Amino acid sequence: MISRAVLLIVGFGSLLTMLFSGFPATYSGLVSSGIILVLATILPDTRLSYQNWFVLAVDSGRDGLSVLLSCAAIGIVIAAITSTGLGIKLNQEITALGDENLLAALILAALCSIVLGMGLPTAASYLMVIFVAGPAIMELGVSQLSTHLFVFYYAVLSAITPPVALAIFAAAAIAKENPISLALNALRLASVGFVLPIAWVYNPAIIVGADGTGVVDALLYVPMLLVGIAGLSAAHVGHAFRRMNVVERLALAAAAAAILMPGTLVNLGGTLVILLIAVNAYRGGKNVKAA
């Protein structure tokens, strides 16, 4: 147990140290893996036998093959976007759609960010998406800081979004699980995260410094946002202190949407509805336990 704890601490410690020191992610991961293997060989409790070294080589090749296939699919997507001029066309469509409906334009920009960010490293996905979708979003009146965070957030979420979901395929290879079912579960659990970027576009107070907002503005809105996130999660899973019925789940979802909308009175109304439903569910749960 102590040997495994040492491997965990040294492995992650070396990885984080190299990343924060400015080394590339691939180089940091390779060196950290080497450190773990050397340390595991030195420690008697974790020392690999000849048979385990063979299993390690076979499993590594098999898992790497699944990642390689995903990277090949990513290359096809990127080549198709650049050669057909789809990126420029998407930029124009987002701008045109935003003149009529900002929410629809933001959803289209989010889909664009997810597709263009498929399987790429964080920095690469951000740079690719910001040049395609970024100017279109800023033309809709969104601040520069909010736009960059919006694009970056969805580009990162592409790592768990089917059909590519590169992070899911890597995790599935480690856990030896079906990547498709794992990707769908990850998408379900992270569904609230897909809403947050739209929230800070409509409510810049979340981002201190965007559109002249300050700390006070953030302190006034962020508690309501946290209540909205809890309400949206409860509506999604169907449980908060007790099982929620369909009407309660729809009310929670509508109240969470009201908190995401601009307008202090609308935000307060949505917060109040979620709190009332939560108090009622808490009392109902206590009564069920007492019975």
C-alpha cells in the first residue's frame, strides 16, 4: 500500500511539476511514465515480473491502437473543414443567425467549437476554434473575454462529446469498458457544464472584468447561479432529497433557465422557485423516513 501511494504521489507530482514548468504535455507524460516504471522496478512490492512486462507491452499497444484510430478520424474532419471552406461558412452563418436570435447563434457556435475541437490538445483546439467562431460571436456584441472563455470551454468539452470523445476512448481503454456507453454516461453527467458558457454570455457578472463587471456584481449573481445549477441537476437526475415527479422536474428546469436569462427580477424568481421546491422535497423526504 505504501509503495503504491509513493508511485501515485511521485508520478502525479512529476507530471504536474513539468506541466507547470512549461514542458509540453506529451513530453511531460512520457517522462512521468518513465519515472513511474523505474520507481516501480526499484520498490519490491510493485516490481514487475517478466510476464507482467510482456502484458504491459501488449496492453499498451492495444490501447494505443484505439487512440490512433480516433486520431485518424480527427484528421479527416480537420482536412474536410479546411479544404471545403466550411470554417468561413460557419462564421458567416453564426453572424447572420445572431442578427435574429442570439441564443440560436450561441448554440450553433457551441456546436462549431465542439466539432472543431474534436480530439485536439487544449491549446490546439482553442486556437482553431477561436479563429473560426470567435469573430462571429464578438460581432454579436459579446465581450472579448467572454468570447474566448466560451470558445475555450466548449473546445475542451469536445473531449467527452461523441462521436470522437478522445478522452473517453482513452479512459475506456484503461477501464476496459465500452467506450460508447461510457461516452453517453459522461455526456449525461456533464450536461450542466454545457449550459454554463451560455450563462456567462447573458450574465457577464460571472466573469469579473467582463463588460465592466466587478466583484460585487459576481457576488450578487453567483449564489443564484449555484442554485440554478443545483436545480438543473435535480431536474436532470430526477432526485433531490426524494424522487421528483414530472411536474417538479419541469418546474426546476424552467426555473434554472430563468436564472440563466438576463434580468435580476427573473433571476430572483427562478431562485425562489427552486428553493421552494427543494424545501418541499426535503420535508417530504423527512416525512417518508419518519413513516
